[in-house]
Amino acid sequence: MNASKDRNFYLKLAMYMLIVSLLPLLLLSFLYYKNTQSSMERQLQSANIESLRQTANAIELVINQIGDSFRQFVNDSTYLDYATFPQGNYYEALTGEFKTEDLPTLQKYLSIKAKMLWNLDSLKMSNEYIYSVYMSDPSKNLMLTSGSMRYAADRFYDPGWSKGLDEEQFAYPIIMGIRYATQPDGKLRQVIPLVFRSAEASNDVVINLDAEALFAKIVKKLDSADGNELLILSKHGQTMVYGQAAGMEAVLDRLATGGGGEQSVEWTSGGRKLLAVQAVSSVMDWRFVRVTDLNVLYTSIYALRSIMVTIGSLLLAATALLAFLTTRTLYTPVRRLLQFATHQHTSPASPAKKHGELEAIRSTLVEAFENKKTLELRLTESLPAYKEKFIRSLFGGEVPALQEMNERMRFLGIRFEPEGMMLLIVLANTSKGIPDMKQRNMNKLLVADAIEQVVTQEWNRSCLLAEMTEDRYAFAVNVREEEFSDICAMGESVRRRIAEQTGLPCSIGIGRYCRRVEELKRACEEAYEALAYRDVTGQGDVIYIGDIRPAGAGRTAGLFAKDKEAVLQHYIRSGDSVKATAVLRQMVAEIVQGQEGKASLRQMQHAFIQLLSGLMETAAELHLDLQAALAAKQFLYAELLQKNDPDEIANWFERIVTVLVAYVGEAYQEKTDRHIRDAIRIIEQHYGDNISLSMVAERLQLNPSYLSRIFKEKVGQNFLAYVTSMRLEKSKLLLMQSDLKIKDISEQLGYIKVNYFIKLFREATGITPNEYRKMHNQPS
């Protein structure tokens, strides 16, 4: 009986302990549950609006960055030079054999157009979300695109680019609706066109944003919450980038009629309680709408309530176990491991029932070990891609700290010293004229293998190799600065090996020496610049930047002096034949004797080509057909490359300078005479006004000092003296032929003070105006 009472007391005590322990928890849980439900709704609305702001701001940032890139594009002189190039449509229409007199201007036009195509490529590369760039030139019936492509407007592969574009519309930019753009291969791509219109030219520049990229990299990352639907609508209600508006027209109308801006609407549809919030972008005039299923939110709250009930039950069970089964605490470590194994096990069935507790724990540990091995295998398979990405980042100037870079190189298995190197870029047309995609990729692998074999096996050098763009491979090699000739020989070996293995011609550009890995970006740019000269040097050549741009430090420094070229241009424009010829002879001597007489013929030819380019640009600016003036039978560059004797080259250049100076002298005299005639005409028309040298110079768009000098040289007296003498001659006629008063004559001539006019008249004639009138029988 006592044992039963003791047992009942023990049960009551256990019950009281459970009640005292659980009652406060239950009350607090209920209050916390209700407060959490209301606060989560408020926070959800606020969080949704903030998320929409972030999405809108991210897209606005992309458009603003593209706008900045476009401003740099149109501010470049190349854009205006191309848009305003005289008779551009004429040169676009040229076919067949070109006229000799058209060649210089045609060359300049083609050069400007090539720069424009390059600028379009640069504009496309300025932002990762730009899919393509079009430039419409109606005056030339021409469409220019990124990728250095040009099409007749009526044969352009994307004829629908201007659909919906109002000719009178002007914004910066004009953001059009999403559309499917036709690609050159006929496939479709979903894009968002941004149209920029220039005030100086009638050209439209269309920047097509990649809608899929915007969704994947901005919208999807910023809107990844479950249970949400995101809509992005244009000002006309068209769905942009992401989302479907079907079935939500009524809600969208309520948001649209609510005054715009940030707002929210709750409604019930199909038994679901929904919350819609809206944010509007002032830059794009887009509406960003997020719809949230509140039932999902309440599900989370129900889950929270279940957790509270579970916690209470666990506390109850724990208290009961503590009271009745204290010995079970020895089982706690095994129980916890089993819970972990049960939670991690992939099978929906309980592993404890199938294998027992210890077997379930062992199975979970084995599964974790296998997962680790799988991840390590995947990482090993991905190392080549990580390695090439890291090398490209080094070539692009993204150089981490030395310690981090060394750790990455060790991890990726790269053996390369961060000091003392040169960079080469191989241009091999692995895809040109080859429609088979499999063969193209095989050619790429052969090119990469050829480079690596030559560098690592033949020359036993450390190498960083990466495919930069289509058909372009960059590799850096550890060398000492005095081993420049080895690099050139290595380039020739690479070129020959590629030709042997693929049958493809290739050109190789070499940048200047890099003392540190941070200089690889500069060397990469120089190598690209060197490749740009392959049209002059010929395909299948190894071109060093110092050979074609020797003004900086390098092997060919001193062959061509830019400062002396500026002096030569000055003397040519000044018409000083003697000094121009003297400077020319000095430049030719320095080119021939450069590098202590060790300069190669090719290096000298590059320097002479630069000199000829400068003289041809001067002739073009003076509107002189240099080839016709020299009676040249072939293109001047070709004629120059045929000359090997330095004296013959010097005489040939002296003849060019003589022709230019003579033309400048004739043009100068004709221009000077025209300026003086125009100045005298303006003086005759406005001698009675407050005329001045500055006013006449401004009308003629001349420097006042220059006008004063040539006026004195041509007329024989300065500007003010000539105006005064003309006014006095006009006054003599008025005194003889009219009865105007002296004051009226003075004002008509532009002299406000009559006493000053009388003083000038007396100094010029020795008598007063009245005396002059009386001498000629005219009343005063």
C-alpha cells in the first residue's frame, strides 16, 4: 500500500513537473505564434518591395553603364568622322576597278570604317549583357554590326530590328519591348533593344540586351524565393524578361490605377490568398510586380506551431524518461547518432528497422565518404577549365596577391615564375571556311597542342596557355630579357608546327618584355596591336610590337622618332622646303643607322611605312592626290616596299616632300589672297559700324593675329589705318556730294565724337571738313 502511494506520489510529482514546465512554454508559444504571423506578413511585404528595388536597380545599373559606354562611343572622333565622311555612299557603291584618284580618299574611308567596326566590337564587349550591336546608316543604305560585319540595309539578316520604332521618338536610350532577333545563322534570340539616336548624325545605334542572360544573372539571382511569382512589364504592359501576366489582368489594373510607384494589393484566387507588391523604375518605365502565395507563408507558420508542439512533447518525454528511465541516458550518444543517420539517409524507410541502429550509422558514414570521393573526382575533371580561366584572368590584368597566386598555381599544377616573361598571341583561322563543327574543334586542339609541344618540349620552357577568343591563343613564356631572339625563333617554330599539323596559316604577335606578371595585360594589348599589322607584313608572319611601334622601349627603339616627324610636318605645312628636306634626311639616316647599324631590313621598312603614312595623311588633309601628283604607276606602299637602297628611298621621300611643300605654298598664297579680299569686302560693307579686327577675324573664322599679319603684308598698311583711310575717302565724297552736317557725316562713318573725326580729317588732309567742303563749293 505504501509502495502504491509512493508510486502515485511519484506519478503526481512527475505530472506537476510536466505542468509547471510546459504551461509557461505553451502560453509563450501561443503569443509568439500570433505575433509572428502578423509580423511575418509585414516583413514579407517590405522584403518583397526591397527585392523588387534591388532587381530594378540592378537592371538600371546595366542600362546606365551601357549608356556611359555609348557616350564614350559617340564622343570618339571615329564616330563623327564616319557619319560625316563626304561622299561615303559613293565609296560604298564603288565596284570593279577603282579610279586612281579615288584610292587615297577610299583608303581613308575604309580605315575610318574599320575603326568604326572595331569601336562597335568594343561597345559590345563593354558589358556582358550586350548580345549584339547594330548601327543603321540610311545615307549609305548600310547596316554595321558587332563582329566587324556590314550588310546592305535591305539584305540585313535581322529585318525586324526597327519594328515598333517611332521615327519621331527621341530618348536616351529608347527602350523597346522584348523581341526575338534573327541571328546570322537564322536562329532566334530573345533580346531587349536599346536604341540610341545621335543629334549630330541620322544614325541609329541599336544595342540588343540578352534577355536570357538578364534573367539568369540578375532577375533569377535576386528573385530566388520559393512561392513567389515575378512579373516585369513595360509601360505598354508587355511582359519583359520574366514572368507571365495571364490570369492576373485585374490585379495589374488595380496596381496601375493606384497612382504608380510602390504599392501592394491582397486578393483571393482559387482558394489561395495572394499578395502582390509593385515597384516602378523611373529610368526604364518598367513595372516590377511580385506575387506571393500567403498560404505558403502560413504553411511555414503551421510548421512553426508543429515545431513548438514537438518541442513540448520532447520536453514531456524527456521529463518522463528522466523520472522513469534514468538509465536510458547511457543510450543518448547512440540515439543522437541514429537520429543523424536517419536524417541524412536517402531512403524514405527507416534504416534502423532494416539494418539496426549501428548498421544505419555505418551506412550513413560510408555514403558520406562516397559523396566526398565523387566531389573530388568532379573537381579533378574540372581543373583544366579552372586552369584556363585563371590564366585568362592573368592575361586580362586580374592579378591576385603573390601568396594567393602561388597557392592557386600549386593547386592547378602550373609551373611558372611570376617574374621575367614575354607574351605571344597566335591568330590561326581554325574555323574560317570549315563548316564542320567537329573539325573546327579538332583544329583548335591541334593548335593548342602545337604551341605546348614547341614551348615545353622543343624549348623546355614554362608556359601559360589559354584560348582568348575565337581563333586567338595567348601564351606567356619565362625568358630573360636578353633572350629576345629565342622568343622570335620560338614563334617561328610555333607557326611552322601549326602549319604542319593543321595546314592552316597563322600570324603571331609579340608584346614587349614583362618584368612582372602584372604587366601581362599590357603585353597582351601590344600583341593584339602587332597582329593588326599583318595586312602590311603579310599572313603567316611573326610580328613584334617594337618593329611596328618603336617609339617606346624595345628592340627597335630609335628607328622612328615621333618628335622629328612632328617637326617635319610643321616645316611642310609652313612651306619651308629647305628645313623640311634637312629634317627628312636626318630621319632617313637615323632609320638606316638605328640600333648601331644592326636594324633589319624589315624593321627599316616598318619605320619607312610609318613615315609614308604620316605624309599621306598630311596630303589627304591638304586635299592633295599625292599618288597623282607623283605620277605613280602603283600604290605608294607597294612602290616603297620595292625599294631596298637607302639612297634611293631618301631621294624618293625628298620628292614627296618637295611636292607637298610646293602645293602648300600655292595653297597658302591663294588662301591668303582670298582672306584679304573677304576682309576688304566686309570693311566696305560695314565701315560705318563699330568695326574691328576681332569682328572681321571672327566672321572669317581666323585668328586675329594671323589676319593682322597677312593684312599688313598684302595691303601695305595695318587694319586700323586701312579702315581710317577708307572712312576718310567716304567722308570726302559725302562732303562734296551731300548737304549733310559734319556731325551726321561723322556718325554715318562710325565716329560718335565729331571732334575726333575732325582731328583725323585734319591730320590726313591738312584742313578741316568745312574747309574741304568750301573748297569744293558745298555749303556746310
